[in-house]
Amino acid sequence: MKKKTYFLMAIISIVMLSPQAYAMHIMEGFLPLPWVIFWSVVAIPFVILGGIKISKKFKENPSQKLLFALVTAFVFILSALKMPSVTGSTSHPTGTGLGAILFGPSAMAVSGLIVLLFQALLLAHGGITTLGANVFSMAVAGPFVSYLVYKLVKGKNKNLAVFLAAALGDFVTYIVTAGQLALAHPDPVGGVMASMIKFLGVFAVTQIPLAIAEGVLTVIIYDLIVKYQNEGGFKLEQNN
């Protein structure tokens, strides 16, 4: 009982200590209406699938609710942190790789939706009209890459697998975001590809070190969770 209390206190502390930030989710009003509708339609099936899967996990193992809350809080705090980019924009970690490893990628669509909705409403970080696009980049594309990388590498070196999963999932999120922005705002001369190269160049300077730092932090947190589980804490599903 004490262990559950400690983890609940950790979740509350993470949320309460989160600084106000305006990092690089696509901001409110930045996407034309057709792209708002398109990315919302693309993201909704992943959220529904994730909801079904996570609900099934909770029924089979109610203790997973606490772990899922911790993972969601981890995503909230990391994705609310910002680093100024070279053009005055900002970059941030995503935190979704950890959840993809522990729960599978579809569950992170639900976690990411919760995080992005709260950040849009409470922190002016992201937006409601851009929610579909932000969910797809941060809570669908990134976690699926993290999950696949982890599955491919974990048999060789688990810590390396966790690091690469988190780091590459983070960086892929920004590649997808750059693509979304380029599609919505193509360069007048070079078109979508020229615009995407510009957006990627803006974020590469800050996002590469952030992705590496997120990979290292995720390895540390993952090891702590495994140790807690080995001491009789919540049962981990064998996505890991």
C-alpha cells in the first residue's frame, strides 16, 4: 500500500511542478481547415483502438491503471518542457517512448490525447483545432516507431533498445510535424519538399540533443519501474 501511495504522490508532484511552457506542438489556428479535418480523421481510429486495448488491459490487471497514470504524467511533464530553437521557435521531448514500450503503441494515442488536450486548455500549448495533427505526430507516429525499434533491438541489449526507442520516437515525431507543416504551408518556390527541409533544419539543432537526453532519461525511469515491479509492485505486461 505504501508503494502505491509513493507512486501516486510522484504523479501528483510531476503534474503540479510542471512549468508553464509554449513548446512546439502545432499551435492553434496554424493549420488550414482541410488539414484540421484530415489529421483529425486520421488520428481518431488510433485513439479508439488505443481506448479498446487499454480498457482490456485494465480489466485483466487493474494495477496497470497506476502505471498508465505515471506514464501519462511522464509524457505531460517532458512535452511541456521547452528549449529555444535557432529561429525563435521551441523544441521539446515527447516522453511517449516509455509508454510505447510498457503498453504498446496504440495505448499512447489515448495517453497523448489526454496530455495534449490538457496542455491546450491549461497551458496554451498546442491547440484544439490542431489536436488531431499533434496526436498523430506525438502520440501515434512516434510511439509506433519506438515500439518497433524496441522490439527489434531488445534481444541484443535491453538498455540500448530502450534508449533507441525513446530517442528515435522523439525525433520521428518532429519529422512528422515538419511534414505536416510543410503540407499545410508549402514554399512558394520549392513546394512541399523545400518547406519540409526548412522546418527540419529549424528543429534539428535542438531536437537531436533533446532526443538523446530523452533516451538516457527513459532508460533510467524504465530501470526504476522494473526494479519496483521486481520488488512486488505493479505487474508489467510483456510488451517489454
